[in-house]
Amino acid sequence: MKPGPSSERTLILAPNGRDASVAAALIGEAGYYASICPDLAALVEDIVKGAGLAVIADEAIKTADLRALVSWLNGQPSWSDFPVVLLTRQGGGPERNPDAARLAKLLGNVTFLERPFHPTTLVSIVGSAVRGRRRQYQTRAILDELTESENLLQTAMSAGHLGALELHLPDFELEASDTCKSYFGRGPGETFTYRDLLDAVHPDDRARRQQALDQALEAGSNYSLEYRVIWPDGSEHWVDVRACAVRRPDGEVASLVGVCSDITPRKTAEIDRENLLEQLAAERSALAELTATLEQRVEERTADLMKEVAAREKAQEQLRQAQKMETIGQLTGGIAHDFNNLLMAVMGNLDLLRKRLPDDPRLQRLVDGALQGAERGASLTQRLLAFARQQDLRAVPVDLRALIQGMGNLLERSLGPRIDLRLDLPEGLPPARIDANQLELAILNLAINARDAMPDGGSIEIRVAQHEVQNDPVLKPGTYLKVSVVDSGSGMPPEILEKAIEPFFSSKPLGKGTGLGLSMVHGLVVQLGGTLELASQVGKGTAATMVLPVATSEPEIESTAAAPQQVKRSAVILFVDDDPLIAMSTVEMLEDLGHRVIEANSAVHALDILKSEQPIDLLMTDHVMPGMTGIELAAATRQVRPSLPVLLATGYADLPEGTQLDLPRLAKPYHQDQLRDRVEQLLA
């Protein structure tokens, strides 16, 4: 029960004389609520309904059956300590009265007030008790919030297939969840000690694992390691264990708390890939030996068939590298899509939770912190999608000269006073076919990378030039525009330059970069139909050049905004998503906005509803669903209800080409205000 008149009222049991009426009048005059109970049974019944405290005359309960009252008091939850004020006669306190001492022991939180009492004393005692009861209710609310957060964390861990473990020091006592045990081949009911864990580690990995553990315990740093384990049935598996040190007040490490996951499929694929690469290397070596033998036997071959061989080997290497990056990109895009779904559930529920929190700044800070963490996760998935070339782009004709000039103030603020920024932007260049927002982000990333390569200051020049392509292994023939970011920094050696665009590779110190900056830029320009060129010399700086396609039409001219139409504030919305977590949070957000929502967990289910007679104002659907996708559902909806607006919610841009791509879309993860704006646009 929430704090209020009924939950903070004073229940009075004083059947003899005028004590009850006098006490009720005094409490009411002080601004509190009071109710007089005719007998002990009515008192217990009202306590169960909700109360702040009870004022009881000792003569009313000295000889009464207190089992019902004591049973309720003993059964209170951990947050509750119901206060009782016991009215006694003068000299009837627990120090001199055995009955009072007995009642104090039975009733628990008891305050004795001798009669005749002063009105101020009674009001003071009641006020203190009510304030204490309010704090108990607040404690209950905080415990409920913590329980809900813990349940959300457990749901996220289950969705990510993560097992939990804690290693208590100094006795090395291990606590492991059932999921964690399963990754070591143990069942939920089986005992799994730290000794069992050590015995399960593959003999070839034990020294490496022990070294990592010793370093974590000695320095109090994070523990992260992948190693092999042997299950009781003799099979070999891989686990990824990550933990953080928890310190005692004296600074010593008290325990390691972390998670583990089964990475056997990934490691198996990596091993197979390495074996394949070794086989390819052996084949290439054999081919090179055969070529050398042929060169020795056929002297008439000129230095030119040699160029062809070298070109073929280079093309094979480029193809292998492209295939490897494509495979990594597909895997990264899938992971980013799954994380977008998880973040959607977290952000949606936090949005709703924030609106329902009591006016407590500390709780608001906690929720804001959780939302900021989720936003950072969403930003990371956008970088992953950019690298995987699966972000949602709006490629239109754009004047690069005007775009970069418009970024001048932003670039100067970002680079700081120690960097001399120069722009070489010729007039008369054709427009580029790009996504302006994403290209601005790419230019800013390249400029910040250049700034970080010049800690003592230097110069950065941004150039735009026209470029013609005829014979290129990557680009189609035609006209392109080159956007170059050139710095006078420290430069990169060849071995670093070769790996610069690989995902998660960074030459910056640990914690200073994600290793996705150049990967994101490369993924963007490739998705736009261009390429990224890097050139660098140690001590002479680096040039990063984006080669972008030229547009076939002129840049769009912004038209005057039309007068806003009347928005339909309340509507019937058919929502389709096969993920129950996303469905729960999105339905809650839509209903919180005042709409009535009809849920469907598949496209087939949604079609049955669409074919019925019930009114529907908007269809909102996920794209990636088993059986029938959101795009296919939208096409089928056009046959049933041609004029029904359709909103497609998706985490990435891996959608089939065609007219369906013109559907209004809402990128996951989204906040409630973004959902509101998109829905109101379609209902207008």
C-alpha cells in the first residue's frame, strides 16, 4: 500500500473512558489521521488493511487473546516494523510492571506513554511513528525497484546465454549458476567446487589460466581469458570467463565476480579457418615453387607474364581479405541486430520506469545512469552496423563544399586551438551521392584521429577533388569525388597501416578507442559505392581519402514546410513482434501514450486480425520474424487494407531492395518520444 491517509492513519483501541476520543481529537488537530477501533478484532482487521501505528490502552489487551495480532506482527516483511504506542497508568512502565514488559516482548516496536499524558507528548510520538512508517514504505519501494532491476539483469543474462560465478577469497569458495555449471559439463543439481573447475581445465591451458588469475588477484584488475575445458564425458569445449575484483574496506580483494559463456562454436570455426588458411598458404607456396621451376626451364618468358603472376597473387590476396572482412561483417551485423533488440527492451522499460518513479533524485540519477549506459550501447551498435555496411542510409545528392564549410565551427571546437585547420574546397564540383549525416560523422572521426596523432599540435587539411576511374579492381568506371583528411602527425608504420581498417584494431592506448572508427568509415563509403584509401609515412603524417560516387542529379532544395495537420492522438494500433521482451515494452509505451494496442506474435497471426472487421488505424511491425518478414507482411497488408499506414521497426538495414524500402521506418532501439513522434506523423 502506498503512503496516504489509510496507510498512515493512527488506529486507537481504548474502550474505557474518553481516552480514545481525546486521543483521536488531538491527533486530528495535529494534521494526522486517526480511527477508533471498538475491539481487538477490529484493530487487527484495520492493521491488515493498512495503518501507520496503533495506540492501545493496556487494559484493553492485558487479558485478551493476542494470537492474531502477534501472528501478524511476526509475519511482517523485512522492510516493515509496525509501531505500537501502549497507554499505561502512572507507574505502569516495563521497569516496574511485569505485564508491560510481557507486552513489549510480544508486540516488538513499542513505545510506553503513561496517563495522564500531555497532548504535546502524544502528538510528538505519533508524528515520529508516522515518519518512521513512511520511511518503511519508501524502503519497500526501493526493494521492489531493486528486485525488478535484478529480474531485468537475469533476463538479459539469459538472453545472452551468460552464466554467473563468484570466487570468494581467501578460501577460494566458488559459487556458480546452473548455466555456468552447464558450460563445464555439470547438471543443475551437481556440486561444482573450485577444485572441480581446476580439474576441468585442459592441461595445456592450466599454466596460462593460473598466470592470468594471479595477475588479477595481485593487481586487483579485471580477469578475462578464453581456455579449453574437459567435460566429464571426455569431450573438449571452450569457455570465455570474465570477472572483476571486489575489494573489502581495507583494500584487499574479497572476491572475483563475473560471467562465463560457451564459445565452442566460434573457436571451432576459428580453428577451421586457420587450418584452411594454412592449407591455402601451403598451396600458394607450392604454386610459387612451381612458378620458379617453370621460370628456370622457360628462359624465353619475359619480365612482363611475371607482372601478370604478381598481379594475380595480389588479386587473390585482396579477394581473400575481402571475403574475410565480409564474413566478419555479416557476423557483426547479426550481433548488432540482436543487441539492438536487447537494448530496445532495456531502454523502453527504463523510459516507462522513469515516468513512474517517486520524486526521489537518487532514484532518478540511477535510472538516468542506466539510460546513458544503454545509449552508449546503442551508439556502439551503430558503429558495428556501419562497419558491417548494414546501417540505414539516405543517399541523396549533396554539395560537399557546402557540407564541409558548414562543419567549420564544429571541427574547430573538436580539434582545439593547437591544431591549424585548412580547407581546400574548389568551386564547381559535381554533387556527391551520400548520406550527409553519416558523412559528417565520418569526416569528424577522421579529423579526431588526426588530432590524436598530433599531441603537441600540428595541421590538418581537408581537401575535395574530382577523380576519374577507368580500370580499378574495386570501383566501377566513372566520375568520383575524393575527400581527403591529411595531417602532419606521427604517421603509421606499414604493419600498422595494413591493419588500420580491421575491426577492433586500435593503435591508441587501452581505453582510448574502440577500434571501430576507421572500420566504420570504410563500411560507410563501401555501402555508398566508394572506397577508403590510406597512405602514411612515419614522421610525415597520414592521409585518409574517401572516394565517393558522383550523383546523377542536383542537390535537393529544401521546401517550405507544410502547415501541420491535425494529429489523431488516440488510435487502435496492431503491433507485431515475435520477441516478447520488445513486445512488452513497446506495448506499454504505446498504451502509456493513450493508444489501444492489439498484439500479434507473428505475421500470420497479424494477417488473421487484418482480415477481420475490427477497426485498425496503424500497423507497426518488426522486420526479422520467422515464417514471414515485416516487409512481406506489409505487402500482404496492401492487398487487405490498401490505405492502412504501416510502420517498420528494425535494428539494421539488411532489407531486400524494391519499392517496399519506401515504407516509414523506426530504427531500434528507440525512446518513447521517438516512438510518439513517428506514430503521430503517420496518424496525421
